[in-house]
Amino acid sequence: MTDTETNPETDGGIDAGTGTESGYDGDSRGDTTPVPIADPELSADARERVTAILEDGRLADGPEVRAFEEEFATYCGANEGVATSNGTTALHAALEAVGLDDGDAVITSPFSFVASANAIRLAGGTPVFADIDPETYTLDPADVRRILADRDDVVGLLPVHLYGLPADMPTLCAIADEHDLFVVEDACQAHGAKVDGQRVGTCGDAACFSFYPTKNMTTGEGGMIVTDRDDVADRAASFVNHGRDVSGTGSYDHVCLGHNFRMTSIAAAIGRVQLERLPKFNRTRRENAAVYDEELADLPLETPTVPTDRRHVYHQYTVRTDDRDALAATLAERDIGTGIYYETPIHRQPAYETVSTAAAQLPAAELAADEVLSLPVHQELSAGDRRTVVEAVRDHFTSQ
């Protein structure tokens, strides 16, 4: 890391009283300026790195991508990294690499972006949905155990670290060990989040990240698989490059079926700079969340629950209320962006009508879909923006 303002190992510090520790101007946005739900920012360093890649001419793949893979894996505490074109392709390639076979069942969350389950299907498997913990919105280990007691075709778990909060990985990994299941972490929203002081990405057989523009760090589009298993890394690296032999014996020796899921050198160049800034980005998001926690605590809505063994990095700051739609309308009237993640659980999506396991009753996920609302929490928020959001939320409830 070259971010001299932040120690990556202690980037969880919060000064909620000032909100200025991040280095951003506390009142850079005017009071009448809209407050967006996301605001990706690329530095001059990233632009310079991209220009250098354009001048070099090696645009598709190469040393820049290899360097990003190594640096991101090191950040996560993993041995290997395999860059991909986006988070969905990372999930697909990781499932292929851990050995998912056609028809194999994988337990995952119904309360996520549809890519979590799509990747299982694209790799030939069948998603089986377990319900969520209503407080953390992540996979409920008790419901996972219920499913395993009824089925003998489950080969793996794909827990989702939703909104930047890790799933209960110690319990889920213990269940996986008991039943000889693989674990692929969907960490697409959780760059730098921790469980028991350990960054997500090394809890299972592999983990997948997304670098979409709204994520805590971005490459524009891009993804990454990290793993401690050399065999998984080799198979994933082959799969994302048309099944080529990664041993180096021949650049056109194709040893298995694969796709072109490669990351571009331009994306990697942006990612390397963003990774340097990620600890500061995460610290700022946590500062913003701490302000919301304090200022909204007395209102009739639920703010995020964070178990003591986990560190949230707030890809989203998600509140919960049965007055969700009216609250969203109030904030929209004040030009404050919000998001509903996710209004329709995956098992209720039209694309899943033909998936037999989609008929399950998952009450916690379905109720959450009716009540959750995400507020702006990104690193570009000013102190004025936070006041605008807090005042709008408070006004909505006090006016009732």
C-alpha cells in the first residue's frame, strides 16, 4: 500500500464527531445540490496510469493485470488472485474452478443481486435458497442446516456478504466442514470487510469481488477471484482465458472449455490506484455510517446491525421501515438518492419460475424486500450532505 494516510491493518477507526479524517472537504457540496446514492471518483493518479497503458499499447491483458492480481490477493490475505471482466464472471469462473458439476445443488441467499444465483446456474448447478437472518440480511446458518437435513445433493455454499457486512462465516464454514461442502464467498460488496479480524476472501475455498462503479472501489467494470488453493487459481485462470494451459507450455494449448472473461489492462490500472485508496474510502464510509447510527437512533426505523465479530464496510447503509416507500418519496422530493436492494428476492424473479427450489417460502427475505431502503453513505459525501440526509429522514418521521 502506498496510501500513507492510512494503515491498512487499522483502517477501522472512526471519528464520528468530525467526519473530516478522510481528507475530503466537509462542505464541498452546496446545500441545494442533489445527494446521489453513489458517486464514484477517479483520481489524477488513475488517469495518469490509464494514459501510460494507452501509450504502452498492451491493452487487453499482461503485466498490469498480473500486478493487480497479486496486490489485491495480498490485501485480502490470500495466496492467489485471478482477475476477471466483472463480478458475475468471477463467480462463474470460481464455481467452475472448485469443481461444480451439472445438476449439483449449491445453497445461497435469495436476498442478493441476481448474479449470485445466476452464476450457479451458468456453471451448471442448481441454486437452493436458504432464508436470511432478518437482522444482518445474510445467510441464516440454521436454515442452511434445515436444508441439509432434507437434501443429499448439496455440494457447496455460496454465502453473500451483503451491503458490506460479512455473513456468519465461522458457523457456515463449520457446517461446510461437517458436510464436506465447498464454500465460495460472494464478497462483491465487501472489499475490506472482516470476520474475527480476518478480511473476507480467505474464509472458504475461493471468494469473488466486483469492481462495478458503485462498489467501494472500482475499475469501471471488473472482478477478482482470490483463493489460497493453487489448483483453484490455476483452473480459474485457465477458464477465464478460453481454457488455455496456464503452465506456459504453449499459448494456444487449450486444455478445457472456457470463456473470455479476462480483465483489461486499463481496468487493472484503475484498480491498482483504487486499491491504494480503499482503506481511506472504507474509513470514510464507516464514519458516515456512524453519524447516521447516532442521529437516527431514536426514530421508528431499524439501522444496520453489526455483530461484534464482524466489521462492516458499508457498501450500502440500509435502514428498515414498514413506511419504506413513503420515506423514499420524501427523500426524492429533496433530491436525495436512495436505493432498494433488493425489491424482488431472487426466488420470486421471473427468470426463476422454472427453478424447482424457487418455490420455497422464505419469509425473512420476503419481508426485508418490502422494508429495506439504502441511504447515501459513499466516500464523496460531505458533512453538509449527511446533515441533509439526516434532516430529511427526521422530518419525515416527525411530521407524521
